[in-house]
Amino acid sequence: MRMRRFFHLILVCLLATPLAHATDRGALFRLTLDGHVMHLFGTLHVGLPDFYPLEDRLTGALAEASTLALEIDPDQPRADLQDALRTYGMLAPGNPAYDSLPPEQKRRLDRLLQQGGLDASSMLSFKPVLLATMLALAEYTRQGYRSDLSSDAWLARQARRHRVRVLALESLGGQLALLDRLPTPDRWRFLEEMMDTIESGAQRTEAREVVRAWSTADRQALDRMAARCETDRSVSGRFVTQVLLKERNVGLAERLLQLLRDEDRTVAAIGVLHLLGTGSVPALLERSGVTIERVY
């Protein structure tokens, strides 16, 4: 499985029952420590109108919570987003990187930008890994999945309606900075792998698989996706698994542990793949003495 798994999910079950309740989505954990309770939910960063409302155990916990913790706040000021993009996501002005691609590869890229309805004049100012992310998101959009209907955004709106504090665990700048960790040749390989995936139709197939698994809380299917991440040996797959998932999981777990210690009732919602597999956030928290129950 390549980097697409992260972005599809950058981008995704009851404990003893093979079939989930019809309204269950994603994955839900209940964490307890010294009498404090946190509900930890695995989100999908795109959505459809019929995904909502989310089920009562989650929404009820949110209504009683003091804080909703998200990876980033979807309602952060637009100026902050633009600053992060300029600092971490953009090529230096005048950088001819994409013009220097082999002609056939440049034609492929231009076709995919047009297919995704993306403005080439702006997209080609992005660094290669960020551009790959935008191509993946465009493919989701072509299939009708909307980023404004992500479960993160829906939960943030519900929290503010109930006057629950929304806490960002990370910043967009911090997330984008990680994309600069790849050596330059690997960044271009990262983009090429995404192009291959879209052109072959594999991205469309996998997007449907991810959305189906998340939207039905199919625990076995979600766990299989996490397991495949572990065995993906592509450049992009290794980077996503080791850096964008496992490395970030350490910081996410530390921040969630502090929140759990500080407040009695909280809800946290992060990308579903952060909650599954080896080195997951729940596994790290369990090592710190937190009692973990997987609700579905």
C-alpha cells in the first residue's frame, strides 16, 4: 500500500460482534485514567451528507465534553493556512522544477491536473509531495466525496454548537514541514507513484474500499488496511508509515495523555489509521497506563 492510504484516510466493529450498528462509522475507543474519560474517534478527512449525524455514543460524549481535540482546527484563520503553505508547501519563486520533468511525465501530470479540475498555474507552485496530496484529494472529489463534509469538520461544528472548546493537537505548518523530510529524488518518486496509482484506476478502487470500511465501521477491513501499510515497501509507503503515521503518533499520544490527565471528560478525533496497527496512538497510550476499550 502506498502513500495514498494516508492521504485517503490524510489523508480512514464492536468488540465481540462481527456486524456493526448501521450508524457506526470509523473506529471508537474509550480511554480511562484516574477516573478521567476520553472518547477517541477515528476520522475520515472526506465525507458525504448521509454520513451524518454520527452515532449517539460519540455525539453524547461530545455534548458532555469540556474539549474536542483534533489534529488541526478546520476553522483556523485563512491567513494562517496561507502562511503555512508559503513557508512549507511552496517551491521558491521561479523554480522551474516541473518544467524540467521529462516531456512524457510532464504531459501525464498536465493531464491529471486537468482531469482533477485543478488549476495548473497554482498547483505547479506546490512542492511535489503536496502536489501528490492535491491530486489524491481531487480524485476523491471526482467520486463525490467532499472535504467540507469530513468527520473532523462535522465534529468541530457540533462542538462549537455545544460551546465545547476545540483544541488543535498539531499545526498545518508542522504537518507540511514533515513533507520536506524526503530526499529530493524521493519526493519526485512520491509524486510519480501517485500518478501511477491514479492512472491505473487503483486509487479509485482503494478510495471506495476506504470509504466503505470507514462508513460501515468494518473493523476487520480497517485493520487489514493498517496491516497492509506495514508491508508497503514503496518510497511513499515507507515514508507515510514511518514518518506521517508512527512518528506523528508519538506526539499525538503525548498530547492526548496530557489532556486526559488534565480534564475529566473529553473527546479526541484523529485520522483513523492513527488508531490502528503497531505503534498506534491507543497502543502508545496503553503503555502509559491508560485503560483502552475499543467500542467499535
